[in-house]
Amino acid sequence: MADNIQLGRRYQCNTCGCMVLCTKPGNDMVECCESPMELQQPRKLPSSD
């Protein structure tokens, strides 16, 4: 798991399901329920066809 907070990325707690969107980068880890939150992968947009 990365140890830097990434601007504009979503993180989710595996314990309670809380999701956060980071608005500022940083050098710490995002934590919830006393454990690190998991970095979420970008969601694919539906095609415009």
C-alpha cells in the first residue's frame, strides 16, 4: 500500500465502508477505524456510443 496521500483519489475503509476523496496531497496514510484505508481504482465511465 502506498504511504502517500494522492490528490483526487478515493480511499475506502474495509471495516465500516466509509469512503473519502482526498483534496490535498500528503505524506501520511489515510486511516479509519484504526487501520489504513484502501486506495480505490478509478471507475470506468460508460461509453458515449
